[in-house]
Amino acid sequence: MIFTFYTLGCKVNQYETQAMEQELIRRGHRLAAFDTVCDCYVVNSCTVTAVSDKKTRAVLRQARRRNPQAVIGVCGCYAQTQPEALRELGVDVLSGTGDRMAFLDALERAALQPGGPRIELLGQARQNHHFEQLPAGGLEGRTRAMLKVQDGCDNFCTYCIIPYARGPVRSLPAESAVAQLHRLAEAGYRECVVTGIEVASWGKDLEGRPALPALLDALCRAEPAMRIRLGSLEPRVVDEAFAALAAHPNLCPQFHLSLQSGCDATLRRMNRHYDTARYEQSVRLLRAAFPGCAITTDLITGFPGETEDEFAQTLDFMRRIRFAAMHIFPYSVRSGTRAAQMPDQVPVPEREARAARAAALAAELTAAYRGAMVGQTAPVLFEQPGAGGLFWGHAPNYVPVGVAGQDLHGRLRQVEITAVTEGGVTGRLLPDKP
């Protein structure tokens, strides 16, 4: 069987896609590009915004047009929460966020019985208390691996459907995470992204309720030559124990500290479990422990009830924190969430206008952060060529770095940063040390 994947959404989805790719290849099937004619098209779906829902449907229509006889499978959060929309599109195999190996079994069965009845594997996500261990690794052609250590969320932010799509918090035990990290190092990966749906909650379901710093300490010690990079964090997890991780030089100084709003009243309506003072405290701890670290974040504009004054507070908070990079989204109504029923819904054009204003400020902040790198030297893990004859990689702070040079894929080289560009920074390769 020739199969292909299209992945939307977060790093957890990317992680699960690479694991399914590995397993299908192990079973003797062949991986191809999504824009080719295949026997099986699989979409790993996301439902964090209405845009991601729309994208999933559009990709499925493309796949059906490309090969009307192909098996079409969908898994992930959109499939879990909105299965009826996918049934209407004639999906052959429909699975949610549960057993990925059973999903692959179903794809193989469907390929042997073309035109057979739809196969559905949709359990109750909130009843799932099992952490499904999948092989860690990277997507095809990547130099950076991913290690999923946590799944599920119990925060129930008023705008978010993910706790209903992913279920309760489940954690990978530290010893299992360390064993997978060793295998990644043996496979030649130089960097590992530690990811999960809500990584800050890692350990709350394990015996003794260990905290995230204990896991990170074990991973950094286990493979000191491998970069360890973190996914998204809640501000509440950043404390003195977290700051002590600065003793590990292989922990990347880039922290995606979830924000969503810089206004306390809006944060309360969102049911976020911190305020701007706690967020700022976390930033101070990180910058004291990791000088020059990149603080990145997500932001939602136009949340129900957000006034112009509240939005102005968010802009002021952005300036105060001086983010290195931001992902900014206009609020998207999610059916089944409390926010969808809240009064004072902000008109869509205003949500989008505020997102554009915030994005313009974020671009200024990003340029300032990158400008401060000029004249510095950074170790860059190179990944792929780009336009203009430059080869691109990432510094430890996750800023993209481009240099003129030969094929550097998978190599770690010291680079002197010389200029800021639209896509990151550029520099010159320094000679390898003898």
C-alpha cells in the first residue's frame, strides 16, 4: 500500500504522525508525498480553531479528487469532536484521539475491502486514562526528533475544546522517557522536543506526583550531548526548581510560555489559572536563570467581552515582556465551550483587526530580539536549504539562522550572527575547532 499523511495542528499531532508513518513502513507499506496518487490518504486533524476545521475538510476533498478509489482516513481532535461533519464527506476510516495502532489496522482492513462499510473508532475521550506509548522520532527528512511525554488536559479554559477531544491528563513515566531518548540519540538525532498537550501537568497522574523539572533533569542528564527543547508551558510551572535546570547546558533557552491575554479580567473570563503578575514573575525567573533566553507565546484577540481598553492592556503587556516571537489568533468560537455562550461577543472584523494590530507589534518585538543577536556567536543545528543559496537551521533560542554554504543538513556548527532578515538572522560559519 502506498500511503501518505497530512498533519494539521500542534507538535503532538506531528509526533503521532511520525509514529504512525514509522509503523506503516515497518509493516511493509510505502510512504509518498500527499500531492501524489496514493492508495491511502490520512489526515491527522486539528480543531483548535474554525480555520483548522475548514482546512481538514478542504484537504479531504483534495485527496478524494486525486484518487476517488483511495482509502481516506481521518484521526485527531476534529474527528473526535465533530465526526458527523466527516461522515458527510465519505471518510472510510474515522478515528479520534485514542488507539493509533488500531487505527492503522483499520486502514489496512479498508484497503483490502474497497467500497466496504465505514470503520469508526470513536471512544469517549474523557474516559481514556491510558497513555499510549508510540515510538519517538522525527517526520520524514527532519533532524529534530519529538518525544511525547504527556497527553490530555484538565484545565477547561472557557474557549477550548481540547480537554473534550484529548481526555484527562496522562503521563509517560520518566524512566520510559529516558529510554526513548537514548534510542533517539542512537539513531543520530541531535535535538529532541519534549512535547505534550499540556506539558506543565506532566506527572500529576503518576505515583508520587513528580513535577516537570524532575523529568527534564533526568532527560538532560541522560543525553548531555543532545539538545532538549520544550514545548508549550504554563506560567505556573516556572519556579525555583525549574530555574535550577539552567545548570544543564543542553536545555535550550527558549520557553513558549502560554499567555492568551495580557489583561487580568480577560484571563479570568478565559479561566486561565494565573494572572499577569504571575506571568511576569515566571519571565523574571527565566531571564535570571537563562540570560538572553527567548520568551515566546500565544495570544487570542477579541475574546468575548474584551473591550478596547482591555486589548490596550494586552498591547502594553506585550511591550513590557518583550516577546521574542508570538503566535496570534483572533478568537474562534468552539461549539460546546462556555465561551461560545458568553455575552458581548466581539464582532469578527474587530477580532481580526485587533489580531493585525497585535501582530504588527509582535513583529517589532521579534525584530528587536533578533537584532540583539547581531555580533553574537551561536551553535546552529542545520536543517534545510532555502532561497538565495542559504542553508538554514536553528540556534538554541529557536531563532532561524541562515548561512551561505554547502549541504549542512544535520550538522551542528558555530555561527557568528551578522544581520537580521525577514525569516530570521544570517551569519557566517566559523571554522570547526580542531
